[in-house]
Amino acid sequence: GIQVEQSPPDLILQEGANSTLRCNFSDSVNNLQWFHQNPWGQLINLFYIPSGTKQNGRLSATTVATERYSLLYISSSQTTDSGVYFCAVVYSGNTPLVFGKGTRLSVIA
Amino acid sequence: GAVVSQHPSRVICKSGTSVKIECRSLDFQATTMFWYRQFPKQSLMLMATSNEGSKATYEQGVEKDKFLINHASLTLSTLTVTSAHPEDSSFYICSARRGYDEQFFGPGTRLTVL
């Protein structure tokens, strides 16, 4: 099946710093989503981005489908950005999302 | 975004009992619902996919007789953990999707089996 790799696995940032999270996938995909899992376990949808670039406040994402990767940018990080960021892909039709292992982000004041 | 609810959020039960978890899509009709399981500090693992009115498709290694899934309507799916044992303790998360659109997740259910 499709492989989804995220890097880095762990990241510690000072409040106010910027960061880039990467998601590589091993095959062409129909859909790609980025999530933030908060400390209570809730998965929050950040972006639905099978291709192109999107921005939402301090967050933006770019997916280059032909090169099989996606990037999530976090600017001016805040302590509330802490948590785990997951990339997940749909590789065919109506198949379910396949998740990467996540990037655990800690933002310290 | 769309809202998916899940109930209960937390359950503690004795070994051997059965536990039912409900998942509802509140503001859209979900043609497909998914159940995931997550162990501490790990990623989400897909357990099964269910379409309204048809039998669920289970992932390899998931016991269909232990994890009973019912998708009775376009807004409701249930997961029943039968004869639960301590090794079934985990965080269970449901998800819903309309067609090939974006997938949305419930808040999860933390199951502890004593």
C-alpha cells in the first residue's frame, strides 16, 4: 500500500518562530489532508489540499502532487500550536485516509 | 467545516462486558464512515470502513466478531466492542465523509477495560 512519511518526527520551537513540516508519499494521491491533534485527542482539519497552495491565517500548505510531497508552514508559532500534526492521503477512489506517523510539535514560551 | 459527534467520550468497563460507541455526522450525510484506533504516541490505524446499509469492510488483523460495526443510516454508525478485555483499551476515533470529499473526525472515545 501507499507509504506516508512525515518529517521531522519531533520539533521544539520558541514562541514566535516559524517552521516547515514535510509529508512525502509513495504514490499518486486523489486527496491529501493536514490535521492538528490537540491534547484532548481531537483531530482538527487544517487543510484539504490534493494540489496547490492554500493559506489560513498563520498556517499555509503546499502540495506538489507530481513530486509526491506536501509542506505545512506555521508562522509566528504560539503555545497553542503544540500537538501532533498529521498528514493523510487518499490514494484511490473512495478509499480511506492513510496517515503518516505525525510530527510532534512543542512550542515553548 | 462539518461536525462529527461521538459518544461516549470516555468509558471504563469491566473485562467481559460489551461497549457501544456512537458516531454521528451532524450537518451532512456521510456516505462512508470509518473507524480508527490510536495507541498512545502512535498514529491512527484504520480498523474498518462502512457504507450505509452494507456490511463493513475490516482491515487485516481486525476481528470482525469482536468489533461489530453497524451503519444504519447516512448519519449514524456504531462500533460495539464485544467481550472487551484490557488489551482492547485504546482511543477509538470515528470519521465521516460524503462521497470523495474531505474527511472529518469525531472527538474520540477513550476506552479503559479493567
